[in-house]
Amino acid sequence: MEKEVRLREVGPRDGLQNEQAWINTEDKINLINALGETGLPYIEMTSFVHPKWIPALADASEVVKGIKRRPGVTYGALVPNEKGLERALEAGIDEVSVFISASETHNQKNINKTIDETFPVLKNVIDVAKKEGKTVRGYVSTVFGCPYEGEINQSLLVRTVEQLMEMGVDELSLGDTIGVATPNRVKDVLSLLDFVPIDQIALHFHDTKGMAVANVVAGLEKGVIAFDGSVGGLGGCPYAPGAAGNVATEDLLYLFQGLGLHTGVDMDALLDCAMFVQGKLHKTLPSHNLQAKMGAGGERL
């Protein structure tokens, strides 16, 4: 296993996008600022998808413009198309995240386009982002299973990933959108995609069946060093019925600390962030480490 791993915090975007309760702009800014103080190297702040599709993140520009940037932290945002990119660049993001699904049905539900129709849209976004000096992250959803189709067509997955790499994405995040992966499946997919440099791959697990941490270990054993987490275990997918929250960033951190892997992230500060957002949502979040802290006498709702 590698001595150092990279944590990608996606809670402010992938976590909050699925919440029914509105989190006000000031609280989103305060959460991102606090996450920036934990030592996390990357924070995905929001999404520039049209507000009618993701109303919880309708204040994307205000959030990005309102944060206090910490040196050494990359601040990214999800961008669906050139119009969204224009707004994101005007707001001042560091990194652009584009997204596509490995499943035709999920892609249609999520983007309202076929996979082949999505490729030129992403290419335009990536080309412009690169010209503006931005790094690009490419998300592939439903890599390990689709809520509509079940098993994923492996040749379509390979072709989708090949296209993203040819377009020039700097990091590829492979998503277990509905949380059905198991460690052997993780290793099989990574072997299938062995044409992608391992240091350009990140893994993004949802904990629907309680397998996320085990799947992360499988990724580590294959040499992956970047993993997405969501503070408090926030999240889900609006277009994937039954998708549970993302694996909690603090649960990943606990795993990495136990394995002697360096992240540079402070656990106490991260748990404070999880407690903050739990209080704002007025509900119990699924993070094991957060609930253990609260059970040990931490502040309760």
C-alpha cells in the first residue's frame, strides 16, 4: 500500500444536492471554510447544473464567490455544459468536474442525453476549461451497477472511460452510485481499466450495503491513492432510486489512520464539520465516527 492517500471532499456538492432541507448560503460557505481548515486538499463546493434540476444548489455562484480560500486547497465544482462552465469560470472555481454514466438509462435520466450525445458536450467543456488553465475531473457514474439496468455493459464502460481520457481529464472518479460494489468487483473493474494510470483514478463509493470501507481497502490494494468522501456521510443521487449516502470522509480518515497512511487531515476538525452540518439538517447523519463521538458525550441535536 502507498504511504500517502488523497481525500476528495464532495459533501458540499454531492452531499447537499440530495437534501430536501434548504441549507442557506451563509451556512454552505461556513461549512466549506471549515472544511478548508481541516487539511483536506480538495473540496467540491457546488454544482452549476440548472437550478430547476438541483434546487438545493441554486446559490452556486454566491457560494463560490463567498468562500475564504485556503492556500493549497483545490476548490472544484460540477459543470454540466458550456453554459454552466461560463457561470463557474465567472465565479472563480479552480477545477471543473464533468460527469457521464456508464449506463444508458441512468445517463438519460441524469443528463437527458444518450452517452454518445454526451461526449461532444463534455469535450467542449473540457477544451474550454483547459484553455482557461483549469484542471478537469471526470466522473463516471453507475460503474458497478445501475438502478435501472442492473449489470453494466463492460465494453461500454471501457469506451466511456477511453473517451474521457482522450479528452484530457486529469483525474477519473469511478462511482458506485447505488452502493452495490464488493471488493472483488472493485478489483475486476480496476483490472478492466488498467489502461488508465492508477494515480489518475479516484474511487467514489456509496455505503448502501455497508461495503464502502471494504471496497476502499480493495482499491488501496490495487494501488489507488485518491478517494471521494462526504462529510457526515451526506448524499445520495437524485436520479438513482435507493442510493444511500456517500461513505463518510471521517470514516475513510479513520481507516487510513489505522493503516498508517498519511492524509494531512485533522480528525477532530473534520468531525466538527460533520456535527455542524448535522445540526443544520436537523437529522442524524450516517457517519460512524460522528455517531461514536456523540455517543461518547459529544454535542447532541
